[in-house]
Amino acid sequence: MTRSVLAALASMSLASLALTETAHGQANGSNGAEPSPESVYAPPEPPKPEEGVNMGGAHFDLGVSYFSDYIYRGVRVFENQGGNNGLNLQVDSKLSFDLGKLPHPFISVFTNIANSDPTSNFEEIRPSLGFDWTIKPLQFSFGYTTYLYPERDQLETSEAYASLSLDDRVLFGGKPIPVPYVLLAYDFDLYDGFYLEGGLSYRLTFEDLGLSITALANVAYINHWAAVVPNDAGNGTEAGFFTDPEHFDGSGKLSGMQHYQVGLMGEYSLNKLFNVSNRYGEWTLRGYVTYTDGLDDNINSATLLWGGGGINFSY
């Protein structure tokens, strides 16, 4: 009996010793194995407050600008309908969600406001739903857009679109190169036609100054675009978006090269100016100067030097 008790006590002592050694090894991160050699490099430091950025799953962009004219896809909007000739306040917002390698859904709203328009100060409200998707080095975007025109309901329409561009940061490590893009839109509502646009952008960045300058250029083609739309009274038709009133023949579809456009965009970082961390969002001043001209006398396009400027917030 005494021997059995002693044997049990001895077994318990050995087990306790083994557990103590195991716990000691785990506390030192070895789990019973040989300890890892210390690295000659310092452990990575957490981001400093002035270096932080939004690493969350939602991102928001807001731009507020004034422009001398409202030019969209080469056309001075509402020129055919007696629209404004003054300054245009444009508000452009976008909320997107980062889903990792999956397409990123977004919702955006563009608004053009012109106090000089006798029909409606809110000339256009343009909501969009879609997805942005990066498959390096390609960047895809596709979605659905509705064009809402208060007090001009007969002009409202909708389209589906897709665009493709290259990510120069992936191809050339961030070195400035001309970046091409292509956009295809199909108006399946009022105009039943296609709009195709291709272009280039070339950006120079001066990081020490917080300044960047981007050269922009594009050219557009339309196909099977309705030349007429219902008029405001609802008892007839009038020239459509891409119809040149001087060459308006009252019917038919339009196809051909539509416009070309060249311009410069300057951006200046307010975060850099006021030494504010990007963790609170990126504030940028933007300025634009653009020249637009037509490519076909039978298709509507502005011939105009125009521009504007504003402020943009991204988070």
C-alpha cells in the first residue's frame, strides 16, 4: 500500500514538472522547440498619425466645382433647349465598398445647378450604380446610369456602360506614362444608340510641392443615335442630344465621329499645405482648362475653350 502511494506521488511530481517546463517554454514562444533567433531588423512600427489612411471597407469621394459651361460628352448641355449661359455649380459624390479581390460596388450622384437657366436651376441629376474591379494591370468599371432633368421630363433617359483602363502603377512602378482608356455606353431608353469614347491621360506629380498636373485627351464616336426626341409640349419632336440644330432634318439616326477634347487638370494638396494627416481624408484643390471641338458638321458638338475649379474630398 505504501509503495503504491509513493509511486502515485512520484508520478504526480513528474507530471507537474513536465507541465511547468511546457508552460515555461510556451511563455518564451518556443512550444518546446528551440527558441527562434532574434532578428537583426527592428520590428515594424505601427503607422504614425500623420501617415494613416482610410483602410476600411467603405470609401467616399465628394467634389464641388464651378465651371464656365456645362459640357458633357462634347456637347453644351441644353443649348438646344434654351439652357443657361452662366456659371455652373457641379456636385459629384461617390460611395464605394472595398470587397478585396471581388468587384467593388458603388453608388454615385452628379448634379449640375445653373441659376441662369430659366426652366430649372437644377438642370440635371445623374445617379449611377455599378462596380469597379481591378484585375492587375486592368481596371474595369461597369454600371447603370439614369439622367434626370427636372422640368424637362421628356428628355430623361437611361444607359448601361462599361469602361476599361490600365493601372500605370502596376505596369511601370508608378513612373508617369500615358494611360489609355475606353468607354462604351448604350442608351437603351430614349435614344437607342451607342456612344464610344477613347482617350489618354498623362500625369506628372511633384510630391514635394503637393502638386500634380494631368494632360487629358479624348475622341468620341456615336452609332445609331436617335436624331429627335419628344418636345416639351408633347405634340411633336425636337432635336436630340447629338443633333446639330443647323443641320436638323427632322428624322433619322446619327452615326459618325462626334468630338475631340484636350485639356489640363491641376491638383494641389491641402493636406500638404496645412500639414494635415491623410487619416482625416484627402483635401485637394482642382483646376481645369479644356478645349472641345466637333468632328462632323451633322453631329452636335461644342467648339469652345472652357474651364473651372473646385475642391475635392476623399476618404
